[in-house]
Amino acid sequence: MDVDEPTHDHAPEAWRKSSYSSGNHNCVEVAIGNAGIGVRDSKLGATSPVLAFGHGAFADFLAAIKDGWFRA
């Protein structure tokens, strides 16, 4: 697993809502920046805390999801 030092460098127009959002307000937004990936709660928008991932760490996270590590 990569260990990255992400920073928050995401412009407001860079945030995209999950394609799995169904209008139930349980959504996340993702932004891709030069330093890494930001994830935030769409309900809170610009006031939401941001989880910041380095590119390698986020790729590892997505791979784990696809491999079924986080099934409910």
C-alpha cells in the first residue's frame, strides 16, 4: 500500500457527486486534484470536512471495494 501525503487543493468546480446517488441525501462527492483525491459529504457541500487521499492510497481503497472487503 502506498503512503502518500495528500493535501486539499480541490477547486469548488472540481467536485462531482457519486453516480450511485439516488436523491436520498446519503451521497458523497469526489474531487481529483494534483496532490490527491478528496471525498466529502454532499449534504454539507463546501462546509463538509474533506477526507484527503493520495492517488496511490485511493487506488488501493477502490481495489479493496471491488474485491469485496467492505460488503455490508
